[in-house]
Amino acid sequence: MRVVGFVGASGTGKSYRALWVARERGIDYIIDDGLLIHQNRIIAGKSAKKEPTKIGSIKTALFLDQVHRSQVTEAIKKNNPEAILILGTSDGMVEKIAENLGIGKVNEKVYIEDVASDLEIKQAINTRLGQGKHVIPVPSIELKKDFSGYFLDPLQIFKRKAKGHFQSIGEKSVVRPPFSYNGKYTISDYAIYQVINHIITGMDEMDKITRFRINKGDDGVIIDMDVIMVYGYDLVAAIKEAQQKIRVELERFAALNIRSMYITAKGLVLKKSEP
């Protein structure tokens, strides 16, 4: 197996450029911050950026936990890649990851300075330090179960092929890990209820919410509510539309990952109530 290390200090833009570097060298598999990634999909592992502390993040990135390490090594054996790109903050880190995963020595090393200008590196560092933004080279849908509440922006990455022409490299996710915060934020249940109530009462088919409950977990939220609906509409279609609107707005408003949403029609009214 050909093992290539991609080395750069923390926050210099390695994850942002990982797919470029891999594609230029004919590599389909990437190891980044505890994840094994194949063609924009997470194959195995857990993200170091999910850890609540910087020390925990480093331990995860180095695959020091036996269960985590075994999951990734088994996936590597099963997929049997011809080459792997390992991201790390130093020569020693990429070599340690290769050693811990038992995939042999690092055959080649690429440095962030080889693929990014001084200005680009400085901008990446300022973004990391000033805004706590981290990039993971997979689409946000791949991270939903791990990053509830920490999503910022999706990025569609393009690489210039020739003058005036660009090649799509893939979607990447921008997250803000827990350890990058100066403090914590909390979104109250009532704030979430207000968003949902605004959506429900704004629909012609819906009259009001009569019961609302939300359960929060590390991997997302479960919403359960009863509603009064207006007679004369397709109830099933209206409930599905409400679910979709709520999901979109809560992801946009509060970056919430909704695990499940239960809407029960508890009654009907002939005419919508006056606001």
C-alpha cells in the first residue's frame, strides 16, 4: 500500500485541500482527524472534531482508542486500498498514525506550503483562530449524526482545469468543534417552539399546536407535538409539508439535526382561528 502524508500546522488548510492533493496523486482514501474517507464518504472512524476537549481530539486523531482503531483497521483491510493519504500536523504525527493503524511506512510527504501560498495559509489560520471554523472533506449529510449543533456552511469546491474552466472536486463541510469555543451556547426549547409555532400557524391547513415536547441528545433532537388542523385539506400531505418546512428552518436557524419528528392531528376545525 502506498502511504502519503499531508503535513501542515493546525489551521493551515489541510482538510480544505485534502481532496485536491489526493486526486492529483491518484489516491481515493483519506485519513483525516480520526475518519477514514473514501470518495466523499465516511467509511469508518469517528471525528476528532466531535471531542469536547483538545486533548480528546488529539487522542482520537492518533487512533489511541482500541475500539476506534480496530474499526478503522478492519475497514482498511476490507477495502484494501492501493493508496491512502494521511493528514497530520507534523511528520511525526502522520508516521504515528500509519504505525498505529499498521499500514506500513509513509512513502511520500506533501507539505501545505507545496500546495498553498503564504497568503492562503495566513487566511486559513486567521479563520481558525478568529472564528473557530474547521473543514471536513465530506458532505454535511455524512456528518449529521456526529455534528448536531456545530454545522456552519457547506462548501462546493472547484479546481481550475484550464483557463475559464473548473472541475468540481466535491462538497466539504465547515464545522465549529466544541473545543474551539470560547464559551458555550444554548438554544432554549421555547425558542425552538417559537420557530415551529410560526411555521404551523402560517400554514392554511394548520390551526394551532396543542402539545409540544422536545428531547435533546448528542446526536440530535426528537420533536413530538399535537396539532389542530383545518377541515377540507389533505391531512397527510399537510403534515408531510409541515415536517419538511420545520426540518429546513431548524437546520437553517439553529443547525439542529432532527432525528425524528412526530406530528399528531388531534382534532379538526371548520375555520382557522383568528391570529
